[in-house]
Amino acid sequence: MKYILDPWPWYVAGPLIAFIMFLLLMVGKRFGMSSNLRTLCTMCGAGNTSDFFKFDWKSQRWNLIVVLGAIIGGFIGATYLSTSTEVAISPKTIEDLQALGFSSAGTAYLPTELFDISALSNIQSVLLLAIGGLLVGFGARYAGGCTSGHAISGLSNLQLPSLLAVIGFFAGGLLMIHIIFPLIF
Amino acid sequence: MRTLVYLSIGIFFGITMFKSEAASWFRIYEMFQFQSFHMYGIIGSALVLGVIMIQLIKRFKIKSFYGEEIDIQPKDKGISRYLIGGSIFGLGWALSGACPGPMFTLIGAGYLPILIVIVFAVLGTFLYGILKNKLPH
């Protein structure tokens, strides 16, 4: 039981993710999470604004159910399968983040400065979350996939476009952490 | 019945994302600082097994549980959409610390401000749909 309640090491998590992709392939589906964001747009009536959203969203119902499961899984993981949600990041990372003003580094699952309920009354935090979300949604659809669709599924199928996308993911991520973070925090 | 299968796969996925800490903002930051092997190990090991799995499925023409062909469509050709779109995604991934799977897991884990990320991710997707024809692909 201890092994389940402790954080799962990479060599357990990675194979499990591969297994999830396998299960989806075996039920005739593909592993890709960001397409759900497009489906949500269509359900909200975006088909009236752009042809990109004109498709039968019911064909994607299965993936929305996977998302519902991911929400329930998050609840189960946090509530029943964890004794502590502290994330043991490297000491150097903790030191760097505390210097940037993230006092919760090393003692929380997410930085309280951005994800505690009290952060909702902080305009800067809300703005950063909003911009982050906007970039994720826009970028994922522009690139035709996200971490699951490109970094896992696409690269597993040895797709050059997915390699380009993953190079982009890292270029953007490194730019944000190394150049933009020191400017905003 | 199939609904239950998809729901179970989703729950399994959500638990894995949460327990592996791939849904933690801190782990994403640490990854982009190259200060731990954790995230590289997760993605790398999933990938090695994924490549083998897909090669086996193609080589032995393995059928799905329902006896159908598993036909994996290649990605559309292109360069700029993947590099530019990917970079924009990376900027957001590093800032919000959440990609489109884990962000849903975090609702269940009780971090409500993640809803802002999700609402704006939907808006970002909508914005792409409107601007699609004006963007280089």
C-alpha cells in the first residue's frame, strides 16, 4: 500500500501512460487530450463562427468521457491515494523558486501563489493563469496536438511533425522559464 | 458498456497523472530547468514502450478488442504550424504548468483556480479556429 500512497516514480508512471495509449488503441481510439478543447468549443456553438468547429461533437463523446474520468481520477488520487501531496522537487529547484517568490516550493503540489483559492483575488495570478491557458489552447490546436497527441502518440508512431511540435514545446517552455519568468516574477 | 470502458481508462489516466506528479506545476518548472530526470523518465519510458507497441501492432496487424483494424493516421505534413504552434503551446505549458490532460485532473484534485486555465484554453482554441485561415501552416 505504501508504494501506492507514495508518489509514483517515473519508471512506473511512464509504462502506465504507454499502457493507457495501448488501451485506447485497442478500443479503436487515439490518445489525444487537447482535441477535447475543440469539442467544447463546438458544444458551445462555435460552429456558427468558424468551419473549424463544424463537426458532429457527439463523435467525440468518448473522449469527453475520458476527460470526466481524468477529473474523477484526480479526485481519487488526491483524496484516497496520497498521504502527502508535497512534491519532492530537487533542492536546487526549491532554492531557485523561493528566490523568485514561490514560498510553497517543496511543500505543496502546486504553487499556492497561483493555485490556492486565495490566488483568485490576486489580479496578477489570475492574469497569468488566463494567459497560460490561452497559449496552451491556441498553441495545441495550431500544432494539431499537445503532450499526449504529439510527445507520446505522435513520436511513438515516429512522426516527423510530432518531433517538430515537441521541439517547439521545449523551445517555448525554455523561453518562458529562462527568459520570461525572471521578468515577471 | 463502452462508456464504462472510456470512463475507467480516464480514471486510470487521471490517477496516473496525479500520482506521477506530471500534473504538478513544480515538476514542469523543474523539467525546463533540467534539474531532475523525473519528467524525462516518464515521457522517455512511455515513448520507448510506445514505439515498440506501435511497431508490433503494425508488423503483426494486431486487431482491436472489437476485431477492427488499428489504422493510425499519419500527421499532416507541414513545418511552420508545428514549430510555431508548438512554441506557443510550450510558453503556456511552462507558465500554467498544466497541459490539456492534467488540467482536468487538477479540478478533481480540488485546485479550483485551474478552471481559469481551462476556460482560457477553450477560448484559445476558439481563437485559433477563427484565425486559422490567416495563419501560416
